[in-house]
Amino acid sequence: MAILEDLIRAIELWLRVAKEQVPLVDPTLDPVLLVPGIAGSILEAVDDAGNKERVWVRILAAEHEFRDKLWSKFDASTGKTVSVNKKTSIVVPEDQYGLYAIDTLDPDMIIGDDTVYYYHDMIVEMIKWGYQEGKTLFGFGYDFRQSNRLSETLDRFSKKLESVYKASGGKKINLITHSMGGLLVKCFVSLHSDVFEKYVKSWIAIAAPFQGAPGYINTSLLNGMSFVEGWESKFFISKWSMQQLVCLIHSSNTLDVFMWLSLRRKEILIFFSAQLLECPSIYELLANSNFHWKDTPLLQIWREKLDDNGKKNALLESYEPAEAIQMIEEALSKHEIISNGMHIPLPLNGDILKWAKETHDIICKTKLPESVKFYNIYGIDYDTPHTVCYGSEHHPISNISHLLHAQGKYVYVDGDGSVPTESAKADGLNAIARVGVAADHRGIICNHQVFRIVQHWLHAGEPDPFYDPLTDYVILPTILEFEKYCEKHGYRKSVWEDWEIISPKDKEIIRSAELPPMVSMLSASREGKERSREEVQAAVIVHPEKKGRQHVEVRAVGVSHGA
């Protein structure tokens, strides 16, 4: 078919003269608002003079800055955790339409780029689909230490929804949440249903711990955690300070952080979340004791007992969620830290426990407005801590306070490595679809299968009418259908080629990897003798240049019609 070959040669010539790419913008897209999870927002400390300094995330001087700026105490009268340093307030930057605070958590790349990426990959991907920052793409960062139902946070969220709605020309919003961000939104729906219905079109929850993350949170409260190991540990916050942070402040980094810090760097490991004893959000991630678990999370303790003859024996005791809290409370009853020579008692905070229980009740009663579509993506195929056991038959725990210095052993269930699948699936809402993806908790928002599912649900980019996210398969026409097509419409010839364009080594490339592919559609036709006709259509996809190479896909179909 001569016309098809002619078109391919024309494309080759066009590629030789194409000099640069311009990101495509699709003004017809509905706006998207990204909401992160715990530890997924940049936090800045502001002093009385208005000077700002990033305190989360950072490595250099992190130990000092955390103690000086982030240590806080819970105020039961307001439900808010307030800084011990009265001259400092914690804020979330609003730059870049809210995306700056949730994109790369350390913009200076002190630790290294991908280790501090949060929504970065998803933002880049969505720009490829035609989204535009400030027009159809926005972010909502928040002080993740606070309760998910803190009125101050929910008021900011309400204003954000309104501003996004206006900025996009009155279009309803598609929400995408990750991890604890799903709990924040669920609290908002329950307490401000009318506002939610007014501004929101759909909500896609990713890896949300709807019923808690019991394994990690129990050990967080009891044992604390270390964020980094190796040389970076000399600069980052010590486990001792994190324990205070946990206790005193709730600096927080359990779930999501340990997903992002450990995702791609072997030397950065997070084993336990900190004892965030003054952090309401941590308490709200405890296992929901009112949920009917199929696989009940337990706190197990090998206890040292004396029989009637005074002989020591080991007895394994198991506690369900409500009882586990009582044991943790007992273990921390005499807990204290020493700061500047002062002994500061830091038991489990009963006021926060009560507050968190009320939050669980609010979340459980949430009903989604009928006009809002809800989708749930959760992680599978990763061993996820669920039950934790302290002591052993040969080395039992003699005193409950010794739990603070003991190493717990996990019993795992299926999940994303942090949130059990059972918890993430139990959203309690009328979902359009629930899809399990084999990904870890942090990696799930960088996962290309998730990108494909989200793109399909948002009706963004080039649509694929044959794609089914529930099975993650593309359904192709059958052979019979193809034969019928040939019989009715004549002869068909298809071409699919992949090319690599090699650029000179000295060519300057500016952020080319972050530009979206350039897509063009071409068509041509030719009439022959005796009323015969040839038609051809081609799609050309030019991918961003990377390391001197540029990938090009050409998909062409030619059809000839006889007289």
C-alpha cells in the first residue's frame, strides 16, 4: 500500500525537523485535588518576626530543629497539639497551588531526590495527561500531627475546595487521597457533607487505613523508631528524640513516611514508628475496636508467672484492640523523659485516646452523598504487620514496663506492608469499584498500574475503551470480529514501529524527562483508478528525551476500498 509507506516517510522527515516539545494542556478536564497522608506535607516553622524555616523534612540540624520547633503538647480543650516553643508556629506552605508542599518533601534534595518524593511521580504523570497546575491540578498539604477532624484543618480544606472550584471555572473536583488523607476526607464528609456534595465529583482513596494500621501503630507507641541508618543518622533525628517527638510531639512518621524513606534506598530503613504520644493522628490510626475483624489484630505478651510452688513459668497472653490499649497504657504509666535536667512524665495520653475514640465514631457513621462517586485502591501481596508479640517462652516479660525496651515480633497478614488489606478495603462506603494492586504503601502512588487505573477513572489522556481496571486487562477484538471487519470494509494493513532518536552528547536538555509525550494524529487519502480509494491514519507519540535518546512510537493503519 503505497500511501502508507509515503506517510511513514513523511513522519520520518517531520521528526528530523521537530526541535522541542510543549506540554499539552486539556482544558476540558475536571480539576483534581491531591491530599497526602501522615508525614506527607512540608512543615515550616514561623517565628514572631515572620521568618520561615523548613522543619519537615530535613536532615542537617534536624535534631536541634525538631526539639526546638516541633515538640508539642495536646490541648484537650481544643483538640489541637500546640508547640512547646511559644515563639514558633507550624505552617504548611501554599506555593504552587498547594503542590509544592506535597511534591518533593525536601526540595533541596539533601538526602537524595527519590527518597523524599511524595506525590512527585503522580504530578508528573498527570501533567502528561493534560492537567495544568493552578487550573486543573492542585494540592492540599496539612499539619499531619493534628487530629483528622481538627476544625482548623477542616476549615482550610473547605476553603481549598471552594478555591479549586472557582479556579477551574465552576467544575466539580476529583479528589485523590493517599493513606491517612482518606481519614481526613472521611471526617470532612461526615461533618461537612453539604460542602462536600457542592464541590466534589468523585473521590479516589489510595491505601487508606480505614480501620487502622494496628501492627505498626502499637509498636510506635511502645518502642519508637529510627528513621535512617548509616551516615545519614548522624544528621537526622535520633531514635531518642523521635521517642520524645513521639511522646512530646508527635512529629510523626509512621505509615507514609516509612514508605517514602525506605522505598528506594537500602541504607534508609524505618522499622518502628515513633512514640507519638502527643500526636492525635497516631491514636486515630490505632485499630478500630468496634470493627468486626476477620483476622483480629492482637497484642501478645509472654508473661512471667509464678506457680503455687514459686516456680517461674511463661504464659502467652493475647489482647484484642480494646484490651491492647489498656496494656499499652499500663506499660507507659511510669514513662518519662529527661529534658534539660527535668524529668517529664509522658504516659499514654488519656485525653487523646478519648478524642480518637470519638473520631473513630465519626468516621464509622460517614455517609457519602449520592452524587459523589467513590473508588478504592488498596495494596496487596506484601507482608503487613498485624499482630505483635513481645517476649518468648524462654525469655518472658517479667514487668509490663519492660515492653518499652523489648523487641516485638510481628505476625503478618496481606496488605501493602503497612496497612492490612482488610483495613484498607473496609471503607464502609458505596464504592463504584475496589481494586487491589501489588504495591507497597509508599510505592502505590508511584505505581504505573495505579496511574493507568486513575487515568481511566478520571477519563484523562488518550482514552482506551477496552481497558478494564478491575482486571487490569485490555480487551482486544476477537479474530472473528477482525475477519468481519475485513469482509465489510476491504483490505486493511497496520504498521506499529518504535524508533529511538539519538541526540548529540553536547545538546542541552532542560527538564525534558518531566515533559509529557507529544502526540499527533495524521491522515491521508488517495483515489486510484476505477473508483478505488486508499486511506491511512497514523498516531505519532514522541516521548521526552532522556540521556540523549528519544523514543518514538508510530501506529498506522491503512485501508483500501475497491471499485
